[in-house]
Amino acid sequence: MASPQELSQFLKEAERRAFKRSVYHVRDEDAALDIVQDSMMKLAQHYGDKPIAELPLLFARILSNTTLDWFRAQKKDRAVFTHFSAFESGNDDENHDILETLEVLDTSEQHESAETSLDRKETVKLLEKEIERLPARQREAFLLRYWEEMDVAETAAIMGCTEGSVKTHCSRACHALSQSLKELGIKL
């Protein structure tokens, strides 16, 4: 069973990645923050007594379900009230770097030239835009597998689908990203 300190430490470690994942899905930082906070509360209230090893999968599934609940609520609100602001992107801050964790430098890159650094940052921004354009299920599978570094079985459990579906979504996402980046003249 997870102690209160272990649960707290787990939530501290998961918070940033969960927020970034939510921002990708809902494209609204305030909504993403609410989703992550709600998910953390649900984990602590309902599953805080589970072993620490089970918390990552439980939290990922709770986060996915809370995100789906948010989309359902938005759909209902639009159907009844038609908020035109819901059609805007919600994130106009160009300085916000969604994939900053992908830009972690190893020691050999700490002394790179300004040109190399700028090229790398521009490539990451292009990659961000292409990931945002993926269909929702492909984007979710891609982020869970390659960003969260979860295996196929864990991803399938979180997404509520078969392992074959996860492989298909990931394959299609990788192919689409590869094709898009190739068209932009970027070789990874």
C-alpha cells in the first residue's frame, strides 16, 4: 500500500507530464489544469490505498477518463449554448513550449552552436504542430507510447482498446508524422 508520502511524491512526478498531455488533448491550459487536478483528486480519494506500482496505470486511465468527460461536457455545452469561443485554439502564447521535455540536452549538446540550437528548436516546433494535427486516438497512442514510454499493453489498458489497435494507431501516427516532416524537408 502506498504511504501518503509515496502518493504525494508520485503526484509531484506525474503532474507536469499529465498537464502537457492534457494540453495536447484539450488545447486549453486552464481546462488541462482542471483535468489534471480532478484526476489527482480522484486517484488520491479512490485509489490512494493501492500499491505504489499500480498508481501510474491507474492515474493514466483516470486522466484519460477525466479528459473524455471534459469533452462530453464541452459537446453538451456547445449543443445547448453554441459558444463561439470554443472554436478558438485556446493557446495563443507562442513562447509556451509544449514539448520542452523533448529538448533535454545531453552533455555533448550543451555547447552546440547557435545555428544548431535554432534549427533544433524550429524542428521541435514543427513536430509539435504535426502532432497536434494527428487524429485524437493516434495522438493519444503516440504520446503514451513514445512520450510517456509505456509499452503496448499499458497503452491499450489506458486507451480501453486492444493491443492491435494501439499498434495500428501508433503506426499510422508515425507514418503521418514522417510523411509530413518529409514534405517540410525535415529528416529525423
